[in-house]
Amino acid sequence: MRFLALTALALLGASDVSAHSFALAEHCPPSFDEAEDGRCHLASLYQLYTAEPGQGGLRVPLPAMKGSFSPQQIDLGRLLFFDPVLSGDGRVSCAHCHHPDLAYGDGRKKGMGGAATGVGPARTGDVELTRNTPTLWNVGFLGRLFWDGRAASLQAQAAEPLFAANEMASTPEHVRRTLSVNATYRQLFAQAFNRPSDRQITVDEVTTALAAFQSSLISLNSRFDRYAHGDENALSDAELRGWNVFRGFVGRCAQCHVPPLFGSDDLAVIGAPPVPGRPYDQGAGALSPMDAALKGAFKAPTLRNVALTAPYFQAGQFATLSEVLDFYNAPRGHALPAGARVELHWHIHMQKSELSAADVADVIEFLNTLTDTSMAPPVPVAVPSGLPVVPRLR
């Protein structure tokens, strides 16, 4: 009965979108060029550089993106990302937790499963998750995803919240059948994957399209990038001082948050403070309990658009960048609960506070230069299911 109701909802939605026509993009999104293989490949000045990768260099090449996709697959993924039809009850889309106006996060300390959104309070039946919702900017470069690094591809990452009972609560059968009864989606999938439209839509096609869209979320046009490409006037004196502290031996921030992505796939134990009322989060150590070095380890998040992604750390323990800098400027392990047996990464904490108040202020000024959402894709005004698109905040 539940599936029949959802199928009827999808069919009703299809009739409600008659005023909208859905045609997939024929050209790659900004900052991508279409190659002879018909797929979109990133075009960036960073790819022209030849400096050896390091923690504090300016003209260092980007790592290779983990996949390439056609313009049609990217645009189909955009529609799916904003369509609640993928969820078990048709109330929540990917964009409800990765909201475009919240830097593709949700602005909460910890994510909210069920029908919760990043645009208002939780509702009956919603479930608070255990970790913060990461931003999706520049995820196409990553080889590890989630805070504990448990997913090795965007396709795997897309499937997990989709089928998690405490998140989107869908099933493979629901996804296949609900999309396949929608004539518009059948045509769009046939176009994106170059196949007949009478075939049932597959979960692999859905996660591939979602991965394609997420790979298009590129943030590489900030004021810092202008400076890195040769504009000496792009940063103020305070921002330049902050950059030098950030990449210098005292700050050592760039050893984990490696330019030009200002993140990495590294797992590091930083001694993050516990969440009151909960057991200490073992991070990647919960996936590899025999590896003592991974107990309490989390992936180094990107600092791109960090001024837009508060609160910070894996459970939103810090509300401001000032609080984050104060944490790193305190003695090693000061926030660990009694009895926590973790192996702190050697360069995470100083033995004593070494950054002055002026240094901290300058680093924060620098971090604000990493803000760039200029290539944000357009949010669809409607989706093929006819269900409501997540409301805009701005």
C-alpha cells in the first residue's frame, strides 16, 4: 500500500508539471570544457602549473578529478538532487540537507534525517544524526568522503543517505519504480545514458547522475585564487599575514588543509571535544577497530567557503572560526575526555599557545578570502515529479 501511494504521488506530480518543459543541458557547466569523448573536463589555470605539491605553495596543480560526465548526466543529476521523489515519503531531497544557500550544507551542528530541512526547525518524525553535514563544494576531487572517509566514490556516497533509514529512507525498488513510471524521467535518463527509454531506470544510473552533478560544484574563483594566479593586489596586508601564518611552521594549517583545495583525504586525530551525553566518537577507528592510530580520526575538511559553513568540526562543536583557532592554539589534547585513548597527530597541537591574538585575527581574515560561489548551478524552479523544490533562503 505504501508503494502504491508513492507511485500515485509520482504520477500526480507528473501531471502538475505540464507547464514546465524539461530539456537537459547540451553544454558543460562553467569551468568545464567538453572533450572529444563528449564528457566535461575541468579547465583551470591550476592545471597549467608544474610546482611540486606541497603544503604552502601557490602555483601547485590540482589533483585529478575522480570522474568525468556528460553535460546531460550533470544536468539530470541537478534535477534529481532537488527532487524529493527519491526519498521514501517524497518529502525530502538531497538539497534539503545540502542547501545551495548554505554552501551545500545545512547550517546545523548535526544533520537532521527524515523530512528535516536546512531552512527551519525539525518536525515530528525527524531524527538528529550524529555528525555535521559536510559541504559539497569541490567534492569531485576527493577519494574519501564522509567524516570517517568510509566512501571511496561519489556514487557510493550518494547511495548511503538515500537508503539510510534515518535519512532519506528510500529503497532501491522505490527509486527504480517511482522514477520509471514518470514519462519525463524515462526520456531524460534515456538521453543522459544514451539508451532506449523503455528500459527501467537503475539505481546505478541515479547515483551516477548525482555524482555527476556534485562533481560540477567547483569553487576556485575566490580572491585567494586571483592572488595565486598573479594578482598581487587581490589580498590585503592582513590577509597576506594570515596566509603566511596559515602555511608557516607555527600555524601548520596547510599540512592538512593543503592548497589549492585547502583540504585533503588525510585522516587525522585532532582530539576534538566530545559531544555532551554521547560516547566519544571514534571516527574512522570505528571502521577499523584494530588500528589504534585511527581511533578518533576524521577526514580533513575543505576550507573553501569555510566562512559560510558554520558550525565547525564533525559534530558542530564550534560556532565560530575564532573558537576553532582557539582550539588549535591550546595545548595538545586539552579537550579530550578523561580516559580517551587516542594517538594525536603529531602536528595538530602546539605544546603551548604560539599564535598571538593578532595572528588569529589575520588567519581568520585570510580564511574569508576562500569564499567563492560564483559558479553555483541554477536551482530548478520545478522538477519532473512535480513535488516542491526546497525553498530558497536568499
